[in-house]
Amino acid sequence: MRPFIILISAFLLFNLSSCATHVTRRPVAKVTVVETPPRHYKIVTVKGKRYYFWNGKHYKKTRRGFVVVRV
């Protein structure tokens, strides 16, 4: 009887460890960081937030540099 209980408990331990049936992963977005902006950049405010604008794109200042964002 004891081996039967051990077998059942081992089966439940390994079989009921997760309820997830399907896991999806998003592709990682490639982010280009610009360390210094060009001389002709403009500071714009959109919805109360500060963005840097040059070359037809909006950039946000981060610790590493400037990152392209959608506004």
C-alpha cells in the first residue's frame, strides 16, 4: 500500500505543477538609441509630455540616450 501512495503522490506532484496550457512570446522590438541629438532638434510638448523632434520623428530622453516613440 505504501509504494502505491508514493507512486500516486509523485504522479500528482509532476502532473499538476502548472495550469498553463499555451504560452506565447512576443517578438522583442529592436530599439535604436541615439546618444546625442543633432543640432537642429526641437523640443515639443504633446499631452503634457516632453519630446524631442527631428528628422520627422519624436524621441524621448532616457538614461541611455534618445529613443524613437510613437506620439
